[in-house]
Amino acid sequence: MKHREVLRIQRYVQMHSATTELNDVIRAGRNAPEMYDGVAELWWNSFEDTLAATATPEGQAAGLELLEDERKFVDLARSPLFFGEEKQIFG
């Protein structure tokens, strides 16, 4: 990823949806909506580190460049975006 260092991104994961009968079964059993094409996760060391990275002119420019790229393949109006904290239950 081109902007990894300036944005202090520690990890980037893409999970692409699998078209399988199992997805159809669990979706039908819960009356769930159609699945997304996939999910992308970006990881930082802390919320503070994320804020610090995007507070610099270089970080702001990198963020805008990534947003312009996302507009090419992400339906931004229908794609949830949020920050969260991982809570490991087991494993």
C-alpha cells in the first residue's frame, strides 16, 4: 500500500465474499440482506496514532488520494465505515 507509512497503517486485510451455498443458507435462516462484495480492515496501533497520522499535510493528502481511489470501486453512500476495538473472546 502506497500510503502505509505516512498514515501509520499497521495492517490491511481484505475479506472477499465467497459465493457458496453456505452463505445462502445462513442468510435465509436469518432473513439477512444480500452480502457485500467484501470487507476491508485497516489497523493502527491506537486511535491517537490514527489522528496524529491524519493531522499532517502529508497524511491529509494521502487520505484524499485514497478516497479518490475508493470512489472508483466502492459505493460510498451504501458502505458502512467505522472505527472499532477488537475484543478477543478466545483463540
